[in-house]
Amino acid sequence: MLIEPARCQAIFDQVADASRGLGVADAEAIVAAGSSALTRFANNAIHQNVAERSGHLSVRVQIDGRTARATTNQFDDASIRQVVEESVALTKLQEPDPSRIGLPACPPPPPVNRWHEPTAHVSPADRAQAVAEAIHIVESAGQTAAGIYSTSEGVFALLNSNGVFAFYPETMANFSITAMAADSSGWAKGSACSHHDLDPLAMARAAAGKAHFSREPVELPPGAYTAILEPAAVLDLVGQMFGDFSATAISDGRSFLRDRVGQKLFGDNITIYDDAYHPLQAGAPFDGEGVPRRKLALVDQGVVREVAFCRQAAHAAGVQPTGHGFPLPNEYGEAPMNIVIAGGATPVEAMIASTARGILVTRLWYIREVDPYEKIMTGMTRDGTFLIEDGRVSRGVRNFRFNQALPELLSNVEALSPAVRASGEEAFDMVVPAMKVRDFHFTEVTRF
């Protein structure tokens, strides 16, 4: 492990001593260390292998309703004293905030094990072997492969002068591949805390298959179609709304849930929760102040039930914090970060078989917000968009732009697959199902 709990405690002891020496009792320290390595490939060949190792200490003090943070990437005695001095000096320059509350005093969260030693020690040769085999699959199909294979380990620890000591190590592996043909492409991506849970060869076969079956795409007229969104497409589109499940965002008037908590906004088959302990999730089981995360029932059978509360928002509302706050100071407050959309029992193959005419979507990209209160999003399909006719995938189609309100989309879901851990490019990884949706609004054909 990059840094042990005892070393984190020793660093904080120095922070606390330096802080008290400056007459400041309330101090918090975030100690983080990380190591990452990435193998990148394009044109059916590896062209880059890079590795990075880093660490930092971030110190925040609090003085009479004022707070500020200073950071260093050095852990020697002089650097620790200096970063404390900088934090104190910056804090004294701030205006007092009457709503500022003291540092938390809370027990550590229940432990969760997401650090896997074999993943922490994957070698460049290990990654190169997996990449070479994936490239071979794509190249054998007469296509060109590009993508990345990365592995990493990290430690995140938060300590404060009220006795909080939250410590979390994690490993992570990511594999992404795009298979490109003359007039088509396919894509697949996955992530897991253990690299043994990734299957680069299966992803290569999926990407190559999508590139093959989407060749010579036809152009269809824009309109409202039945759409089958694979998990990555669901992730990147529906994932745009979870920053709004925030008490601070609602209070500030920047959430589409303002005056809507407790209302039925989605279909009966939509249940969404936030659970840091779900077996397919990743990330620390505590928030940016060290408060343990609790499970939130965000949406229950279409009804918005709960939102996230950081300590300050919870104090203002007279409720308990949920453990979803970001490190202070920040402008955003909090957000759920371990999203699970409950799945169903209909595999994608059965969704296709039950569809007389529709569009199968592999992924979406360049997603932007059009209307923040109605949560209308626009974006485009890419890397595998297909026409479904008479219960089968018949051929590839030219990509579409879409304009789609998320409440409408989640009210029109006709079927859900089992939920899986999904990776995309527009939102953080979540556990989501594929969705069959009626009347998905494709508004124009793109130029590729």
C-alpha cells in the first residue's frame, strides 16, 4: 500500500501540533497518495506507456466561522509546517460565515475492501499482453483498434482535531476499445476494482462486432422512435441529473427538483438509490468531511424521496447529514456519488426481439443541457447505432442528434435489463440497466 494508516496519523499529528502552535484548535487534513499506469494503443499498435506516482497533503483550519485550505505535495517536516501556516494565513483573510459549523466528530464508517494487491502490481507487460490480444481480435476482422488499458491504486485519508480518522485504499482498472472500419465503428468500455473482473477480449469482440454490423449505414428520418439504450448510454444520459439530488442545489435554485421532492416524476418501474456499499460500486464510504455515507432512496417507484445533505445543509434544515458532502470550502455542497438504478429481468436480446421497429444505441456523447428545470438534454449517438426491424437488428444507421427530457424518458421505460457496472465518457461510473424507451426524440441526422 502506498501509505499506511500509521503514517497518515503521524502526518496529522504534525499538522495538529503546528496548528496549535499558531493558536488554532480546529484543523483537518486530507492525506492522499496515488499510483497510476496507462497503456495506450492506436492503429493496431501500442504507442504509449506512462506511469505516475503522486501524493498530497491538504490542510484546512477553521477560525471563528472562517475556513480555507492549503495544499502541498511534500510530506517533510518543513513542508507540513509551511502548509499549516498558509492555511491559517488564508483563513484569516476570509470573511466570517455565520452559517459555518464546527468540525465533525463521528465514528469511522464500516470497512469496505476495494484494494486488490494483484491489480496494484499489474505490470506494463501484463497490460501489453492483454492489449495485443484485443488488437488481434479487431485486426482479424479487418478493422483498426484504438483505446487504453490503465491500472491504479490510491489511498485517501481524512483526519481532524475532533478525532475523526477515515481511511480508504482502492485499486482500479479501466479498459476501453474502439474498433474502426471504413464507414463504421464499435466501442466498449469497462472498469473494476480488480483487474480480474475485466474482460478485454470480450470487449474487443463486442466492439469489432458493432463495427462489422453497422457498416454501410442507412440514413433514417428524425423522429420519435422506440430506443433501446445499452447501459453505457443510460449512464451518460441519465447520469446528468444526479448533481440535482442535492439539498444545497435545491436551496440555491439550481436543481430541477426544487419544489418537486415527494412528487412522482418518473415511471413506476424506476427506482434509484445511492449505496456506497453496493458490491459493484467504488469510492470511499465517507464524504469530504469524513462523515460516513448512508444509503439514500433517491427515487422509489418513480417518486423522488431523498436527496443528499452535507453537514452545513443538514444543520440549516434541522436534519442529519447523509455523508455526501465535498471537501470544504466548496460552492456545490453535496451530491450522491454511488448511483444504482434498479434493473429488471429483460436482457437486451429480449428487448430487441419484442421491438417491431426501433433504434439500438451503444453510446451517447457530447451531452449538454438545454433546459435545466425540465432537464432537457441534447447529444449524439456514436460507435454503434442500429435499426431494429421485426425483432432483430437489421443494419447500421447514420448517427442521430437527440433532444430528450429526462423525466419524460424515465416515464417511458418499457423494459429494464439486470443492472451492471457501466462506464462511459460523460458521467462517472454507475450501476445501471439497459432500457427500452418509447418515443425517444431523435431530432436530426449527424454528418458522420
